[in-house]
Amino acid sequence: MFASLSDRLTATFKNLRGKGRLSESDVNATIRDIRLALLDADVALPVVKRFTSRVRERALGSEVSQALNPAQQVVKIVNEELVGILGGQTRQLQLAKQPPTVILLAGLQGSGKTTFAGKLGHRLKEQGHTPVLVAADLQRPNAVTQLEVVGERAGLPVFAPERGNMGGHDAVLDSGEGTRSFGDPVAVSRMGIEHARAKQYDVVIVDTAGRLAVDADLMQQAADIRDAVQPDEVLFVIDAMIGQAAVETAQAFHDGVAFTGVVLSKLDGDARGGAALSVAEITGEPIMFASVGEKVTDIEVFHPDRMASRILDMGDVLTLIEQAEKAFDKRQAEEMARKFLAEEDFTFEDFLEQMNAIKRMGSLKSMLKMMPGMQGMRDQLDAFDDREFDRVEAMVRSMTPFERTHPKQINGSRRARIAKGSGVTVTDVNQLLERFGQAQKMMKSMARGGGGGLPGMPGIPGKGKRGRPQQPQRKKSKSGNPAKRAAEERAALERASAPRQPSGSSFGGSDGSANPLADLDPSNLPKGFEKFLGKG
């Protein structure tokens, strides 16, 4: 979404590196580049003016002129101002003290309200709530049916007493006997609240109608529904790809419905992203959620600081960690750690578990883009095919349970059968087995802490120095001088034939015996300790 803006800002800051001191002309040139980058990203002009003026004022102040690294200080200022125009702090949903909590969704037609209703309900359900969806969009053709499909996919109940527009016509039809309405959305919304109280649902998500453009009828209907149900939250869903029109649309809805939060849909698209940088600043209401895909799980809480880090190519490691914590099972992680320490073979069964956990985190491409500095590798990331995971999984699932745990036993005929069963070539199977064998060796080497592991990685206790087995000491080499070598051999022969002398009291008994415990009196030892002495 912010690829173009991120590239422009990254290139701008590169020009500042290496400068020990920034002049006013350097600051002005940087501000001009930032202004052009924001305008190119479809950010609203009033927002651009306010943003650049604040950055310029701070960049020319003492916090930059007295800094040890002025370039980094300018990046810090831009990051903080970006966080500010994106809303400042993360805002969570305000739940009602007395259930049910009522959440009203508003926005233009096609902005993604119905899909977001299912995503939000699914997220709340995972958090332990019992949400219900209310179909109050009776104007758009088959909107009620779509909400029912979304609800079924998310595992949520849908309250739909009216079928709404099923024929693809306008909201009001002329039947020859006057006009006929498809239902009253205000009454449906009110009935939905009563239904939730009766069935003890603690969250009600009301999906309202949208129009292709802002008009008085749309605003009045949304305002009537708001007055009827008294929602705890009114979320304005806006298409992140809408561009400059986002400002006028958001302002109109804020004046007409007085929403309390913003949802950015289609944030995974390739638009310039100016809406995200404009709506919160213009309306003063925070961006609360971001819709980043088509699945019911593709919803993120909007964190202004993390989004600013993504724009400036600083990554979003915190979100990555949160996704990993939700996707990886604690029991599986403990079992993998045990296998790692015990140096047990990493099997294809383990590989399948790890692959499924990665799939639950989402697209690998999107996860890699959260790493710092990955904007410079965008071409390689775009060329990466997530379907490679599916091909590998097909090969593994074509193996028998024995083959998954004993990959070394997979001979030529087995490889041909696996290739045929997974729709790939034998060469693909050979490459998979070769890479898997290398991964097994690497994991064992890392467990030992040997030279094949990570540099500087300590050895596992009990594995010897740095995890390597103890090597026998090398014998002393013989001298190359014939006379000296003959003398050494005579001395070694004399030492071997000489009688062994008693070692004295240092390591033996005082009587010269080889037993170091000969002089010990068992009666002077703690009770029960004599059993450790052995037989003397």
C-alpha cells in the first residue's frame, strides 16, 4: 500500500546520511522532497501543509542542530509526526458495561462493510465474546444473503427478519398499485438489539446500507438507525484505495453520523495510501482497524506507531511476534525444543506442523515485508510465490507415515510414486529430500554448538567443549636428527622398563599404596557416607 511513499522517503533520508551538520538549505530540500512524496501518495493538501510545517519547525530547532547525528534526528522527527497524523495512540473498542455492546458500521457501497462485519465478529468470538450480525442493509441487491454467507464462514449467527432487495432493483418498486418498500432498516436494527438481549449475545454488529455517493437519504437513514439503537461505537469503513476523495467522504459521514472510529479496508492493495494519512488528521477520529485480505482472519488492530515504522522501512516486528504467538502451539514448541536438545531427527511430520503454523500466520510474503529494511528487496518479494508451500506440502502428504519419519529410506521407486501422487517431477522430490537432509544436519550442528552451527553459539551442556567430542591427544613427533632420535628412543625404552615408584601421599596412601582412601577412618565421616568409599 505505502510502497511508493516508503521508497520516496527512504531515498530522501539517504541524502542526509554522512552529513555531520545540516544547513537550512538541507532541511528545506528534505522538506520539499517529503512534500512531493506525500502529494504523490494522494495525501490531502491540508494534511501535507500541516505535516511539513511541523517537521520543518522541529528540524530547524535545537533538537537537530545540537544532535550528534542530525540525519537520524530528522528521521525521528518525521516518524513522530507520522504517528501523530495517523492518530497518535492505538484505540481499542469501547465495550458497554451492560451487554450487549452495539457496533454500527457505516460507509459507501463497496467499501467492505459486510466483509468487515464478519471479520470483526470472528475476532471478537476468538476473544471470548458472543457476537451476532444484524442485516440492516435492505437496499443493495442480495446484501442480506451476502451477510449470511459471511456469517456462516466466520461461524457467527445472523439476524435477518427481512430478505431485503432480492431482485436487483432499486429500494422502492412501482408495482402498479403504488410503491412497495423492501423493509424498514430502522425497525430491523431495533429488533436486532431485542433479539440479542433475548438470546444473551454480548455484541451486536449492525451492517447498514451504503450508496455509490454521499447523499441526503443515506445520511438520514444512518442517523435514524443510530438514534434507534444508541450504539457504543460507530465505525466508518472506508476504502483505502479511494485517494483524494477520502477526505470529503469522511468529513460528510462525520458530520452526518458522527462516527467514533475509522476502519481502513483493502489495505493490502497497491494504491498509494493517502486515505490512511488523511482521514484521522481531518476528522480527528482514530483509525481502529485495518482489513488486509479476503479471509475472516485478515484483520489487524491499527497501531499508528507500527504503521509509521512500516512507511519508513523500519519494519513491524511487534506485529510479527504477535502473529507468531497466536499461530504456534505452545505444546508443539516445547516438543520441538526437546527434540532439538536431544538431537533427535527433524522429521517430515515436524515439518508439516511448522508449515501449518506459518500458514496460520498469513501470507509469508506479507510477513517478510514486516522485517526492517525489506523495502529494498520488494522486487524479490513480489516474485516470491506463496504457492511453493502448497507444492511442498503436496509432496510431503504423498509420503507414507513411515517415509515421513524415515526419509533416508525413500528409494528411487518411492520417489517416483511420491512425484506421481503430488503432480511434480522426481527432480522436485530429490531437491526436497536434499534440502531436508541439509536442514537436519544444520539443526544437529546447532544443537552441538559446533563449527557448522551459528557463529558464537555455545555448546549444549554435556556435549564437551563447544559441543565437540573430545579428540585424542596427538603423539609427539620424532626428531629429524638421527642421533637425537636414537637418544630419544633409548630414553623412552629406559622409562618403560624402569620399576614404578610409589607415588607418596600426594595421590596415594601414606604407605605408598595406590588407594588414596587408605588412611581414611570411616568413623569420622558423616553417617551413611561410608557406602561411597567402596572396598579398600
